[in-house]
Amino acid sequence: MSVDPVQRICHLLDRFQQVADGLRSRRANRPAIEINDEYDVQFLLGGLLRLHFDDVEPESWTPSYAGGSARMDFLLRQEQTAVEIKYASASLNDKKLREQLIVDCDYYRQHPACKRLVCFVYDRDGHVQNPRGFEAALTEGRDGMLVTTLVRPKR
């Protein structure tokens, strides 16, 4: 029996902080691997996704929509699932995160290989004021696409 790809991704995201913390403690005075921005999150998550999925396409473009297109962080074409990453910060607060994710969802709906979208908001420093409410507001099924939003680490 196979596990739903969204469930597999959510499981990875639930443990993402444990993996990130593990990379900070290295032996033999080796420099720590730190997660300091969205690119670091993409780098680590890309490796974790490749452990569980055969075909992970980084930075796949969406078709043109409303005069533009967007770049998905990861597309799992076989699973028809995209992963979008946001790094919460003082300058990328709840309102801006919400606005960006709503726009991303509209773009991703246009992609023929995207029937599911997992939005991962990495919020190590607690910038999202109500993480569970944020998740609920941005988790939906609409226009043939299921959107799942997770704010992690969970607090």
C-alpha cells in the first residue's frame, strides 16, 4: 500500500527542524550547516525529497497566467504535486506570506502536472502569529487542486 504523496511530504516537513538541528552539531570541529534563508531551506528539503521521490524537478516554471509566470520550488511530476517554500521573517510577515501564497496558488493551478500543492512556511523564529489559523486559512481544495499549508517548526 502506497502512502499519499502529500502525507509523505507533510511527514518530512514535520521532521525538518530535527534534521536542520542535527546539521548544526558536527564532529571534529567541522563548521555547522546553518539554515539562514529560503535558499538553505530549499537546499535541505530538495535532498530530503530525493530520498522519498524518484523525480524531483527544482524550479519548474508555470504556464503564463495573468501576464506572467511563476517558478515552483519543486515539482514532483509523477505525483502531480508541487512544493512551495517560504521563509518567515520580520520583513515577510503573516500578511505578506498570505498574499504571496494566494498568488502562487493561482499560478500553480495553471500547470497541467500540478493537482496538489504543499506550501511550507519555515518559521524558525516564530514570526507567524497564529500558525494553526494561518494553515487553516490557506489549506483548501479548489478548481481541481488540493492545497496543504504547513508552518513549521510547530510551536
